[in-house]
Amino acid sequence: MNKEFKNSLYAVFGNPIDHSQSPKIHNFFLKKYNFHENYIRVCLEKENFLSDILFFFKNGGKGANITLPFKEKVFSICDSITERARIAGAINTIKKTKKKGLLGDNTDGIGFLSDLIFKKLIKKNFNILLLGAGGAARGVLHPLLNFKCNVYITNRTFSKAEYLSEKFKKFGNIQSVSLNSLHRKNYNLVVNATSTSVLNISPVIPSSLVSKKTIYYDMFYGEKNTSFINFCKKHGAQKVFNGFGMLVNQAAHSFFLWKKIFPNVNDVFYFFERKTVT
């Protein structure tokens, strides 16, 4: 752990973490804006993750991103929490403030909505099906409801979907739906916020949910198509997107929290497209 943290002032923590493209994005931002600092990814053991994150900040760390499965579990180490993180009930960004306290924030929701708007994948009054009820889902619920969309949330453990539906109903139109009743509604957008793609397992949704008209968005990404995207394409979906755009946009908001500079996300897309071509 000591060797990993040496000269690395920013990091993303999760388990698993090998798939993460966050270091490439943030190191691109750091270099572009002339910060001679480094951003790494760290796989944490689930038993000691809080003490490891604290160790990072006590040894020079300035900022961190938090991903699965820790987003809902880092509140106890933060000295202050932003309103959007409090509403979400999940933290994906931590900043060490000048007073040496840790500020917890959530940039997932704004990053997700920014990507949907940029790609023209969302309109007011859209019927959106959200698969999953963990930290990833929590982070995007308020922005979607605030955008005046109708959100339907489902989860393998249905009680978790019911809990979030009750918790967020004051912000807009949200309902919990069981996996068995998904086919009863026509959805404009289906969003995968489960860990199935990270674990490379098939999504627990019926093939009857897939249609040519519906938009399918996986909040996760990889060098190859995710299991969710492959499932949707196999059953005839034509409008499928991965979460790389969300990652870039939430990274930009994290970077702004740390550096007070909002980077140009188009530079990142251009850089990655150029690297892919060459």
C-alpha cells in the first residue's frame, strides 16, 4: 500500500477495479492543466477498506473516487457531506479540504444526466426503468426525477427497490416494480445500474423487455461490450450505449471539486477516439 500511494495524490478505490478507466481520464486532465500529480486505481479488501482510504489521505492524498461496492459505506469517514451526496445516500468523490477534513460528494448523477442530454437520450416525461438499487442507482435517481422523468425501479431483492421508491417519492414520480411485471410497461429508456456487467454475468431481465424503439444504457463500460449490451443486442435492440460518457462527465465534476477547474470533456473523447484509431 505504501508503494502504491507514493507520489499519487489522487486515486479511485473499488473491488473489482481493473476495468476502471478513471486513471487515464484524470491523468489526462492533470497533465492538460499542468498539475504534476498522479492518479491511480487501488483494489481494496472489503474488510479494511475504510482504514485504507484514511491511510491514503493521511499520507498526502488530496482526492479520491469511490466505486463498487463502497459508495454507500464511506459516510462514516467524511467530516462533511454535500447535499447531493446526502440525498443520494452514496458517495463517489472525496476531497481533502484545507481544514484537513474530508468532504464527501456525489458526481454520478450530474455526470449521468450530462451524458444523456449530450447524446439526446432523454426528454421530460420519459418512462425510465432503472435496474438496481445500490449506490450506482442512488446517485442518479434525484437528477432523473428533477428532470421530470417517470422512474420505475426494480431489483432482484425487491425490498431494496421499494425502499428507494419510498425514499425518493418526494422528488418526483417514482415506482418500484417487480422483475415479474417489467413487461407491463413501455419504457423509453432502460438503465442498467446493477453490478452484472462488472461481474460479466447476464442481466436478470426478460428478453421481452427488449425492443427496437427503446434506448438501453449500461452505466458500466469496458474495452468490449458489456454483458448487458450483448444481451440487448442479441434480442434486437438498436439503441445501446455504455457508461463511458457518464464516467468522463462525472470525472470532470470530480476534477472541478478538487481543482476548481472544469475541464473540457470533448478533449477526452477526442483523445480516446484518436488512441483507438492509432
